[in-house]
Amino acid sequence: MISVIIPTFNEEENIAQCLVSLCHQSLPRSEYELIVVDGGSKDATCEIARKYADQVFTQTSKKVGGARNDGVMAAKGDIIATTDADCILPPHWIKKIGEDFKDPSVVQVYGPVYPIEEGINNQISLFMANMFSRIGYYSRTFYYTLGCNTAFRKDAFVRAGMYRCIDAGDDLEIAMRLKDEGSIYFDERLKVGFSMRRYKKFGAVQSIYEWIAIVSDGGESGKYSYTRKDYK
């Protein structure tokens, strides 16, 4: 069993296409579950999500990291995958994640992203982000494990202390601890459709800078604003 966690907050315009892509995977539906953890949406997000997901509930922990943690604790699977409500997942995404974890030394897997929206600027921005991911991985200096396209072993994740409940960067910070539990693998095949709406607001360079700064800062100062949402 692989459990997919999707945190949401007022995502009625995006959640259906995300969940439809997850319902049309190459694995039988009985081999994975979909868990939507909502941050108190005021729109129809939860109503829409219940048409597709196995579980939909309101988070009790703070921030998006807390939403993911709540989802993990409710999950039945030994392998946890996370994505965002505005992403589109390729049909072999879950199957390839399962294949990666056949190596018992692997505790976390992640992959590249491509822009859902058209435009050369979007392509350049995510080219930069993917290049940043590859540089970090192959140099073994850092792991750009975006929460929209990552997976891990549940037991290793819990031992490592789970996600920190910080404004953003929780998805990168966890890799700094999980690497002590085993190996982290970057799989080029796990290419996920990524919405550029927050990149457009802040810019690619600024977004990467703030992700790094938040991880270094521990997310405690509240100084950084990129990807901050009104999650509980």
C-alpha cells in the first residue's frame, strides 16, 4: 500500500484535476490510497475531494507541514507520497515510486517538475529549479525535495521527527534529517506537472532563495513569505 497525502486550502479550482490524475494511475486503485488534509477551506474543496479521495479531514496540526504530518499518521501505507493540490501527476507516478523503494536502503525519493502553464518564462524558471535539484543531488550537498513530488518510508520519516511546522521549506528541511536514516534518490522519471502561480508572484530566484533561507532559519522568525498559506 502506498498512501498519497495532499494538503489543501481553498483549492476548489485545482483539486479535481489533481485527484483525477491520481485516480488514473497504472496501478490498481486498491494498491494505493488518497488522503486529503484540509486547512479549513471556505470553498468547495472538501466536497469535491470526497468524490475521489479515500479520506478527507481537517488538519489539527499547524501549517502545511502539520497537515502532511496529520495525513501520514492517518495513512495505512508503509510508503508515503506527497503532492500539492494544484499539481498533475503522470499515470506511472505511483508505480515508479513503488519500484524505487524496492531498494531497501532508500528512505526518500523525489523528482523533477515541469510547468502546467505555458510560456517560455515558466519553462526557464523550472529548468533552473530542476538544475538546482540535480546539482544538489549529484554533489550530495543538499536535496531539493519539493513536497509536490516526494515520497518516503513511513517508519524512517517518523524516526527522523516528521515535518517541522514552519511557514515553508518543511519539505526541504526533512531531507536533512532523513539522509541519516538511509539513502535519498532523485528519480528523473518522476516528472510532475507543477503550477507556476506562486512562482509568478515571487519569481523563481526569489522562491529558491526563500526556500533555502527558511530551511537555514528554521522557519522560526516568520521573516519569509514564499508559499505561506492560511493553513491552521
